[in-house]
Amino acid sequence: MANEISDEAVILRAGGAMIMLAAAGGERARLLYAGPDLPEATPPQLRALGQRSHAPGGPESPITASFLNTIGTGHPSPPGLLAHAMGQHWALDPRVVEVHFDDDGACAIVTRDEASSIELHHTISLDPASGVATFSSSLANGSDNPIALEWLSALCLPLDARLTLLTSFTGRWASEFQAERNELWRGSFLRENRKGRTSHDSYPGFYLGTGTTSEEHGLACAVHLAWSGNHRLRVDRLPDGDLSLQAGELLLPGEIALAPGETYTTPQLHACWSNEGYGDVTRRLLGFVRSRLPAHGKPRPVHFNTWEAVYFDHSPEKLMMLADQAAAVGAERFVLDDGWFGARRSDRAGLGDWFVSEEIYPDGLKPLAGHVRALGMEFGLWFEPEMVNADSDLYRAHPDWVLGVEGVEPIASRHQLPLDLTREEVADYLFERIDALVRELGIAYIKWDMNRDLQHPGDAEGRPTVHRQTQALYALIDRLRAAHPALVIESCSSGGARADYAMLQRTDRVWTSDNNDARQRHAIMRGAAHFLPLSVLGNHVGPRRCHITGRRFDMAFRAGTALFGHMGMELDLARESEADRATLAAAIALHKRHRTLIHGGDYHRLDTAPHLSAIGVVDVDRREALYQCAVLDQHPATHPPRLYFAGLDPSLDYELALVWPEAMARNFGTYSGSALSRHGLQLPLTLPDTCLIYHLKAED
């Protein structure tokens, strides 16, 4: 890391990235450059190279972009800050008053608008290993008047004008993380989310590239907003050809009103750049995320989740038998899903009553939890703390605990209503119940679910409260983690609707999708892995017939698909044949043999024909690799295409083996890394819905 402050500029260098900014006292703070490192570049050079002349019909002197392009600067871009004091002080023009580096290497820039007494604190840092940049801004009301805040971006981030292609990630329930690529035109590309959670359809992240950027070559950039509530991301190509990105919390009308002395801080915006293609950007992001995950010091256990095995049809005897079968095929954690509490015999009742059902479990859950641990597995439990059914003891006692807007009819969704976590008594009740069950049952793992959007998130006074609700959620999870440091928490939200970096600062795993269809899962996992490591992406073997799509797949395809990720199972093993259970056990054993590589190796997306989906993980020294190639449809040509193994060291020789499916397993011999990556391997002719897994090991 090499940071410096001079009269000319502030420079941050780390991890192959560079940020150069101008922040002279009394001037507007602005970014001169943010992107891949320019080793010998100096501030005078960048200023001179970017000098513009007068444009006819415009201001006499060109207006340069600043940190937030506020209205008072006159910059033609959409402003990154919209605020006012009762209709006054709306044309803000903040100027630099202080610049310094913190002890952790982050650069802090303080600007102030003298007319309004609004002060802005900007923080910029570069991760030493990955080169991922983090930006955030805080607005402090130093005046004697309330300030209404309508919009504050973490920064107005200038982008290289050559980045003409934008990939965003959309989808729906059971079809998350679907990549869409658009060419950037003159104007705005905007994604907004008002769901009260990260959402299925508007993931807070973009990838950008040029017309020639590929997985392994060319200029690329990725951004992610670490926030689990409403958000807005936009990219604007301005009339002068400049490209700028904004990202921040989408605020509802009147949601943030700052009294004198109060402060608002944006979510963190993470950005990453590379001259070596989309793949290098992905590996930098995934390395950054892995370095910030809660540390538990052990491999991630293979799951068994009960949902698609029993749904709401619980009985201690059936679940103990399932635990026996799960342990027999290699499960290391047994998670009891929805249906264990209160009157929860369906999704219409009981939510919020976090007491073990005496009707279903007359002896409580201790016998089941003890049986699971006796089999050598951890015991986990499902919760949906943020929700309540109208048909519940909790709602009958406290109907005032739910979010809503007086005079506005509530939106029915899954027969449940959202609780107001900003109320201290609500947060205390939830903490007390979860804490008590964790202690009583020795719970090692919580699946934390959240199954509906927040259409009318009003508090007891009728104020919009998504911002405070999201912060209250973080505080509740943080409180549980502080009380139980070894507790592992999964973020589930109708599948993958809350899988952002802010949640991953306090949880260990995300449930990627409710859809266990092995064919569709490849696109979902491939999209999610643009931002999230395989180690946190739950990937389960479902029943032979997928209850969402109705499609049927053999066990070799289901298990081979789930092997790349945080592997788990979610099926009634008693309904699987003995041969299929043996196949599943073999896949789990294969996953365990290569778990460290799958969860810690460098991730590579392989370029393939559309009917294939292929990825690989390569260890840091490039001496071992594992590749997955799924055949999703018939080959259009007479023979299948070749597979090119990305990420290998061309100077090493590798022993190549097909290790899955077991019926096709074979050793190919030894080949050079250059031949494997540039000449490729002729794929075998197989039926659709076949998952091929290749293992490569460098010779000593």
C-alpha cells in the first residue's frame, strides 16, 4: 500500500488499483482517476491530459466533476446529493476543509457548504490484497434548522468512457441472479429497488466492460452497494461523453430529516477494476468478501435441510429417521426448517410464536437435537424473526407491533405481516426467544429467513422506516453474534433476495435460491458468483422431481450440480433408491475431498457454447484445479465442443482425470497447462443434463 498527500493531490495505491483525487483546501473535492494502477502517472500529467477547452453554448470555463456534483456546482450530471432546509439551501457547493489518512489507511475528506452549515465526510479506501475500493459519505447537519435529505450517493464515481457495456443482475423468486447486458447510450441506466430488502429483481451490483472485454482480457469494472434495504444504482453518460456512477439508499418521501447535530451515512459502495477481463474482477471481489467473512476455523459442513423432505408434516420419529439417513450419506449439519413452533401447521398461522410446539414435540426439541449430535452432526433451526402471522398469539397480544400506514390497506403476502424492529420491545422479544432456544438446544446454526417485501413500511408515527428497519435488523443479528460468537447464521429471503455484502459482514452463508432444479441452478449459481464466493452459496441436492419446475433429473446430475458451492441436501432420502443414496454419498465424499479447493480456490468462468455451463476453481499456486461442465441441452453439432481449462500455469504438466459421473470416470494422462488451456479437451458425447467434473493435479 502506498498512500500520499501533497499540495497537488491525494493518492491511494494498493492491490493493483489507484485512486487519485484533488482536495486542496477551499476547492471542490474531485476524483482525477480511479481504476487499474498507472505506475508512473503524476497529478500534473493527469490534469494536463484531461484539460478541456471551452464548448460553444456552454459555460465560459468547463465545469469539472466533483465528489457529488451538487446543484451549486453547476455540473450537468444528475446531482449526487439532494437536500434542503425547508426549501432553502438546496444549491449546495461544499468545499474542502480537511484531508487526512486514518490509522487503517483510509482517506478522510471533509467538505463544508458554508451557506447551509452542512458538512460532508467522505471516506475512501483500497483493500491491500484485492485492490477493491470502498467509498462512503456522511452528511452532518451543523445548522440550527432541520435538513430534509432526499438523495445521497456514496460518491459520484467517474468511470472510464470506454466502458460501453453494462451487465446488471435481475430475476424473480426461484430465478435469481440472471445477467442482462446492455449497451450504454447517452442518458441514464437506472435500477431502483423499493422492496424493503435487497430484492430478487434488482441486485445492487453492476459489471462494466468494453466491446472487446472477455473473461481473460480487456478493461473491466464491477461495483456493489452493501445494503439490505431500498437502493438506487445509476450510470449516466453525459452530453460531453463522460461516464459516471451513483449508488446509494433509495429514500422514501420524508424518510430522512436531520435535526441539528444529526448525521446520515450512506451504505458502502465497493468498486473494482482490472485490465485483465471480467474474470480477474470477479476473483478480486470474491477474495475481498472471503477476507471479511466471520471466521469459524473449520470446513463448511455439508447440510441436510428438512424443508423439501417434510414441509410442515413434522414428527419426531420421522425426523430422527431422516437424521439417520442424512448422517449415513455424509451430512455434517442437520437443519430443522419451518413448522416446529406454535400453531405452525401451515404458512397461515403461528409465525412469531417462537416456542416449540407441544402438540408436535411433547418432549420438546432436545431429544431430536441430542439425536442429531449423537450422529456426529450439528443441529440447526429455522427462524423468520421479522414476520408475524395475524393468526398468532404474538399478533393477538401486540397488533401494534407491525409496520403499516394508517388509512392504507395492508398488502397480503404469504399470510404474514412485517414486525417493526425499530421498536425496542420488538427487538428485545426476538432476541430473548432466539437466545433462549440457542442456549437450551445447543443450536449451532440458524437459517434466518424473510419471506415478503415491505410495501408499506411505516412506524407507529406513520413515518417511512426502511432505513431504520434495516439498521435494526443489523443490530439484532450483531447482538446475537456477540452473545454467541460460534453461532453460524444463513441469510435466506425467499431464496436469494438478501445476499448483499452488508449481510455477509454478519452472516456466514446465503441461500442462493429456493429453486433446486439442477438444470436452472447453473445459471443462478453462475450469476451469483459474480459477487459471492462459492463457499457462501448454498447449493442443495433436491428431490428427483423439482417441486418448482416439475422437471426430473437423475441423482448423478443433481449431486454433481450441488457439489460446487456450500453443498447440502433437501430431499426425503427414504424416497430415493438405495443406488441413488450411494451415488449421493459418493458425491458428498468427492465434495469433502476437494472442499478446501472449492471454497478457497480462484474462481473461473469458462467461455462455452450456450448449451453448456462451465466453471473452475484453481488453487493459489495453480498446482491443482477442479472444473465443472454441465451439458444442459443437445449438442447442436455432430460432436461436442472442446473445453478450455482457464487459470492453469502453462509451464506445468497436469494429470487430468474425469471424476464425475462415477460411471464415466477415467484418467486421461498428463498434459501441459498450455495444451489444456489453449488447445482444450474434446468433450465426450453425452445426454443432456449431465454434469462432468474434471480434476487436474500438477506433477511434482
